[in-house]
Amino acid sequence: MEIILESTITCPRCGHQKEEIMPTDACQYFYECENCHQVVKPKEGDCCVYCSYGTVKCPPIQEGKGCC
């Protein structure tokens, strides 16, 4: 199984999108939008901002390991 590390994250406040490289050793709980500077956190039930606002789930979820 190939793990995808690139995810396009979309700011829930302003809609700005940016492709990011996800960390493989930890979940990213906070993300600051470079456009509006809103600091976002995961939606309830998600382990990281990529699972909530990204086009690809984080590596641990892709591997079936569950949350970090």
C-alpha cells in the first residue's frame, strides 16, 4: 500500500487552498491559513486537520492504524 503524503488543505473560513506535505510521525492538530491567518483545529471525531480539511487523510489513517 502506497502512502500519499501530499494533501491540499482548504481553509474553512476563507476557502484558501494550499498543497502541503503531511508529517509521517505525528498528527497535525493546528494549521494556520496563510491567507486569512485563521488557526484551525480538526473537526470533532477527526484526529488532525488533514482528516478534516485535506484532500487526503493523514498517513496513520491511510495505513489503517487509527489516530496518532
